[in-house]
Amino acid sequence: MINSSLDLAFTLDCTASMHQHINQAKNNMGNIVSTLHQQVRQVRFSLVEFRDHPPQLQGFITRCSGFTNNIYQIQSQLNKCAEVRDGVPIDLCFVLDSSGSVGPEDFQEELNFVKGTIARLHISPSHTRVGIIAYCSQVRKEMTLNKCRDVNSMIYCINNIRFSGDLTDTSEALNSIPEIFEERRSDQTIDNNLVKKIGILITDGHSNSYNATVASAKYVKSKGIIMYAIGVGNQVNGNELEAIASCSKNVFRVSGFNKLGREIQQAIIKDSQAGGNEAGADEPEAVEDALYETLKLPWTSAIKMCVLVVDQPPHGLPLPPGVKDNYPEGCPNNHDPIKLAIQLAEKGVSVYVVGCEPHVNPYKDFYMTIAYITGGTYIPLSSADNLPEAIVGAAKEELSLQTLMETVLKDVKAAFASGHELNEVELSKSLWQKLKDTKTTQLVLKDKTIQPISGKAKRFARLPSLNAVKKYYHKGQMADVGTTTNIVKNSIQLTF
């Protein structure tokens, strides 16, 4: 038992792309709470939920609870935490080219594209279901709509899909799409006629029969199925793509399979909203507002810690090409995430950013900056399975560092009290020896040490605001950033 007190705030993105992470947090909160109660004399918990500003989402932007040490109360608060569920139910069917011209490596890129897309959707029997067809001269129904109930089981299934290699019977692949959509939902309260059905076909060349492909595409669309056609490379028949797709805006051309990326995913996800407001219309979320609400919490304990769980950037950060931001100048409430990080550091709050990869990857340097300014760290979270381990591990690390700081301070004070005057050299040697001899908890996930804060993030931490960061965000060199202007909470500070 560590004789200290801990305030721990969970600051969670509650948009639809976070569905699996939110559910995992709910399912494992009891273990997290009980573990920390065994490690710390007193623990208080708080929950800050955030979504986004209108018109992206309606309803609350942020929603917070005060600190409590009541296990049942925090469990109840977490149970009320819910992802956005706007829009009608959706069925998606990916139709993947497995012909000989594709090859196993590029077929894997198709599978990666599917995994990246479904990771941003609310997958459940009552909301979004996904099926997968692989085609060459034969058609294989690799995943039916009811086979997998969540993202994790889908990823497992996709990882076991194998490349075939043969001719390209696009017509027969199209004919199989309506059969996939005939599978009824396990949730009998949902009218299958109200479900939005979307097919996404990928091809790298001509089909075996142009006329048969056109006829099959017409048949599929007559069933009320919205079709996308994605052509890869320069051997694709553009007329076939236009015939397959429901409209011209649903036709995409890319130079290689490794170019199947976020712009196409975003278009598909936006179309899947069905008039609702799923995550994806614009990618940024109300991260600044969430940090502001976290700052306002009544922090009192010796150790103050925030676990920020995110998969998208804040408003105002430079975004990759084709990614939309409804508020490109920054938060409409004028909150600045860099300034808020500085204020959190001054209050003694360490922010541990749990980045839900791969979608957070383009913004990793930014979130590492937030963590570095506050003395926390960045925790990559490849799947929701690691969430409890990440949270408990981060809390243990913060407690370990706090214990080390108290030990060093006690020894230095004792030296001064005894009348022994330490010069700078002696003090440095004493501190170094203590740090060297003290064992601290190092945050590890699945036997892999957390990656260090990037040099770019450390340089961003010198800057006073998001506007200053924006000037350098996509630049390789930052030598002209200047000297450190922020008080970075990653050093031991001694006060007497």
C-alpha cells in the first residue's frame, strides 16, 4: 500500500468511432478501481466525456462528474457513458479483388483498408454489420454479416483471410452482394427494410465480361444497395467503375493498393451516416473543451492524473489532405490545447494520452506534446483489449515517480537539517545515486516498453500556443522554434 492519495480523471472521446474502447472501459472499470485501491491509500475518480460541436453532433459537447471515492458511483457514471448512436442501422459489404494480378502483398493492403474502415465505425448487431467477399474466378463469402459482433472479432477473422489468385469474375462477385444482405439481424426489433446497405468493390483491372458486369451492377443497385467502385492502378476500365458505382462521386481511382486510405474511408463513413451524425463528417473532436473541463475539476490529492483516451485530433490542428475540419481556426469556444496543457502542468496534473491507433497516428506528435508538457506519456493502444492494462500501468508509474520524488526531497532536507552544506556537485552526485539505486515502475504493455516522446513533440512543448505549433507542424526542421517558454512538468522540483 502506497501511503499517498490519487485523483484520477478519465477523459474519454465518446463519438461512434470509440465504441469498442468505451465498452471495454465499462467492462473493466471494476478491475481498474480495485487494483488502484490495493495500491494507494486513497483514490478518487472522475469522468469527463466529450464529443464534438454542432453541426457535427447534437446534444452535449462535454459532460463531467466530480471526483468520488465511491466505487459503485463511478461504475454507475461509467455505465451512463455512451458513444454517439445517431443514424439508421447500416450493413456494409466489402468486395475484394483476389485475382492473380493483385498478388498476396497488395491483397493484404485491401484487408488493411477494411480493418482501418471498420475501426472507425460503431460495430454491433444493432448498429453496423460488415460482410466480406473475396473474388477471382470464384467467389468466397469470407465473412457474413452476423459472423462477428464487434471490431476485435472482425479483425481476427480478417487476419485469417487468404489470397487466392486467378481470373477476375467481377459479375459473379456483384451477384453475391444481395445474398450477403439477405441475412437478417439477431436484433428482431430492427426492420431490415430500414437498414442502409452499402457495397464497396475494389478492382485492379478489367473483368472477364464487361456486359455481364454492367448487368450485375444494375441488378445490385435495383435492390436498393448503394455501391462504391474503387479502381487501383492504370489497367482499370473506367467505364466499368462508373457502371458499378451508384453515382460518379462514388468512384475512386488510386495509383496503388497502398494508397487506399483515409479520404476513401471518410467518404464511405460519411455516406453511412444516413442523415445522422456519426464520427467522420469531420474528424476533429472537442478535445480542447475536454481538457478545459478536466482543468476545472476540483483537484486536491497529492498525485493528480488524467487519462485522455482519443482517436482523433483537436480542431485547428493541420490535417492530412482530404480530411475536413469544420473549425479549422481552432475550438469555437476559444480553448487552446497547448495553453491548457501548460495550465494542467502548473496545477500538477499529469496527462497520459491513450492514442487509439492507427487513426491517431497522424496526430501522435501533437498528443505526445500534451503528455510531455504535463509530465505524462503517450500510450499507443492498438486494440481495446489493452485499455485496462494501459490505465492501471500509467497510474502505477505516476505513483512510483511521486514516491521517488518524496524520497529524494526527504534525503536532501535531512542533509540541510544536519547542518551539512551541499554544493552543486555534491547535490548532483547525491541525487544521481538516489535515482540510480531506486527502482521505479516503468510503464510496459505486452512486454514492450512505451515508446519515448518524439523529438518533434519535445520541440513543440517549447511553444506557447496551438497557433505557434501550427506553423511548424508539417516541417521537418524546427531549429528556429527558440528557447523553452513552457514549464514542463517532467523534472523533480525541490522546495524548502
